[in-house]
Amino acid sequence: MKGYFQIGHIAKLHGFKGEVSLFLDVTQPDNYHRLTLIFFEIEGIATPFPIQSVKPMINGFMVLKLEGVNSEAEARRLVRKSVFLSDSLLPELDEHSFYDHEIVGFTVIDAVRGNIGTAIGVIDHPSNPLLQVDKEGVEILIPLNLELYKKVNRTEKTLTLTTPEGLLEVYLT
């Protein structure tokens, strides 16, 4: 959904009074414990759901009580649905940083080799996140450590970086 970013999904019901368990698929789940509003995509429309209460749990889960969801049957309709927040909640980043979701579809340019493909996602490994790049049907995984970042051009939708020597040859030869 344009203008929104996914933070997780409703994993299961919690109890029988309409509470749901939200799995947060984010780097810092603790940053989301004060949510007051989330969005679901319903029939292609970002549909807001105000939050009555939040109970942080362990391992990236939290229990939500949503306004207007008062029964197990109502809550069941939300299970396995993705949960979104408005992009307006994100602070603006400089040209050397990006949010994982915003670079999907960007052209990835190596400072030495030029265009190496299209960003298709980020695998968020805690010790070493990986940029997924599609080069004519071949998936290239590029470690995203701070030394690699060069420049994010949001207007031209490009991500320019310097890949480790020999990495691209592993995938492209």
C-alpha cells in the first residue's frame, strides 16, 4: 500500500474477547509499544483500527485490543492479515540511510561496476542484514554494513554502493 509500511501481522487470537496477538517483524519491537492506531488493507483500502490497549509480550509479540473488535469471531477475521503504519510516522532520513521497505524497486548501482539490478528486499539478519538484488533472474545478496552505503537517491530511485571485491563475480559468473 502506497504511503504505508508493514510492521508485522496478526499471528493468532488472544483469548475470546476480541484481543489479537501481533507479531512485529521489525528490528526494534520495543519502539512500537505505544501505538494508538494501526492499518489493515481491506479490499485494497488502508483501513484504520484504533488501539484500546497494548500488552508487550516476548519475542516480538504484543497483544492488542482494537476498538470495534469485541468478540472472537470479529478478531478471527484479522488473523494472518498484515499490519501497517503510515509513512508519516517515520522520520526523514539523509541520503546515506534508508528504510528497508522504501528501496524495493530501486535500481542498485555498484560504484565500480554500474547497474547491478533491482532491489527486491532486505533479509533482516540481526548480525548482518542482506540486500536482495535481482539481476535478470539471478538473486544477488549483498551484506549491508555501514561501509557499503554510498548514496540513496529517492527522486531517481537509485541506491549506489560499493560491493565487496569479488562478491558480484560469485553470482554473475
